[in-house]
Amino acid sequence: MELRHIIAPIQGYMDQFEDDFRAMFRSNVEVIDRIADHMIRTKGKQLRPVLVLLSASAFGPPNINVIRTAAIVELIHTATLVHDDVVDEAPLRRGAPSLNSLWDNHIAVLMGDFLLAKALTLIVLLENETMMQKVALCTERLSKGELLQATKGFDIDITEEEYFEIIGDKTASLVASGCEVGAFFTSGSTEIADRFQCYGELLGQAFQITDDLLDYVGDATKTGKPTGHDIRGGTVTLPLIHSLQNAPDGKAAHIRQLMDGEWNPAAWEEISSFSHTYGGIAYARNKAHAIAERAKSHLADLTDTPVKQSLLAMVDYAVDRDR
């Protein structure tokens, strides 16, 4: 199912969210307004707010707390991207100039801080203390995941357990929290919210594994970045982790030497071929699909509606996409 069809049952609520989201950036500071205009023009697919609204809509019309939650997760996600681009010295984001390339690192970091401050302002407006705590803890998890990934840069000995800890914290935590809080504010049930937290956690993991796979097998014209981008930046992901465990010692030692050496296209070709030969690509793909099926299982008791079909389709989209 195409993304536009997935969004269709909540398109009206998504339009309302986008209007409210734009209004949040209005200020009397010219640089904030200029940056906000650029960010809105170059926005991504907004999957996280879509998931918040879908999760809520499974039990009733999204209310103001749901719209606030959708904005919170998008603000936090966008802030992390802005800060990532500064750390990576990335010139582009979604095919357009990044904030740090249009302005500078100082302005970009401060804008990322502004986005986080906006999110905190909305968190304290949520009309349930438990849900406020859930979102706050999610931001802590996300930061911890980013830091753990940074400390594991170029670490060829990273374990599969550490990999899952990283993607759970830095990617799945925000998806899980959005689904959980969105479902709570229309269902009023912590039991239902817990099920949606599990759904979101697993969906986020499957999404990130697929992202990491695309670094090996993606089409740069669709993904917007060349293959090998993650490895070049020192991020060792599941395909290579598994292949190193599966390969003969001599072959694995050669790949370790390549990772320790200077980056070049020939080295990437060898690393990519190695990950195909020793099962890393197939293993990661199978893992993503298995996790995706577990995510779907948490929706089994939901009444069959267009919203449920969209929630299930979002899982398929996460693991079958090409960008």
C-alpha cells in the first residue's frame, strides 16, 4: 500500500496537525521564521505524527492532546536530525541544503535546541501526568541511544545486542512513545496504550533495520544518499555484524583491516560483497520481517477498520520500502 493510501483515513486530522505545526514556529525572531519556512518546505514523510494520529484514531477522533503528542514527536525527531547534520557536517538533508550549510553550525545547534524547547513546552500541556512522564523518558532514551552509537563509531566488535540497544533507544523509542500516548488519549486505557507501545517499539526496530539495509542495497536516486554512507561514517550495522560472526577468521580479519584503513570505493565494494556472501543482508532482511510480524500481532484484537488496515500497512511499508 502506498503511503498516501495509508494516511487516507486520517488525512483531515493530518491537515489540522500541519496547520497547528506551522503556527508553532511563529515568532518575533526573523532567523527562526526563516529557518522554520525552510524546514516546512523540506519536510519529510512525517511518519511519526501519522502513527500518533492512526493509533489514536483506532479508538476515536484525535483530540487536542493527540495533536500535541504528534507535534512533540515531530519536533523531537527534527531536532535530532538538525543536531546530527551538525555532527556529520552534512551539506544536505532530504536533497535540500541542511541548516548548518545555509546558516552555520552555531545557528543550527541553537535551532535544534529551540525545537526541543518547543517540545518541552507541549509536554507540560499534556493533560495526564503519566503520559507526560512517558514522553519525557522517551527523550532520555533517544539521547542515550545517540550517545551509545557515537561511542561505538568504527567499533567493528559491536555486538548484535548492542546494536539492538542502540536502534531501540535512538529510533524505536520515539515511535513507541507516540503510538502509546496517542492510543491512550482516545481509549483512556493503559492496557491498550501498552499494546500500542509494543507495536511502535517493534515497528521502529523493523524500520531502522530496513534503513540500515538500504545503506547496502538501496538505489541512491531513491534514498538520496550513496550506499556505504553509514559505514563511511563509522556506523557498523546488523548486516556487517552478522557477517563478521559468520565468516572464517581470515576473511573477517581482512574486513577489519579495511575498516581500520582509509575509506575508498574499492574498500566499500569488498565490505558490501562480504556482507552478501556471509549472509548479513539476508539475515537482516529476515530479522526485519520477523520483527514486523510481531508488531502486527499486537493489533490482532482491534476491530477491522480502515485505520487498522493502515496500521498494519505501515508495518509492511517500513520493511518493504525502497527509500
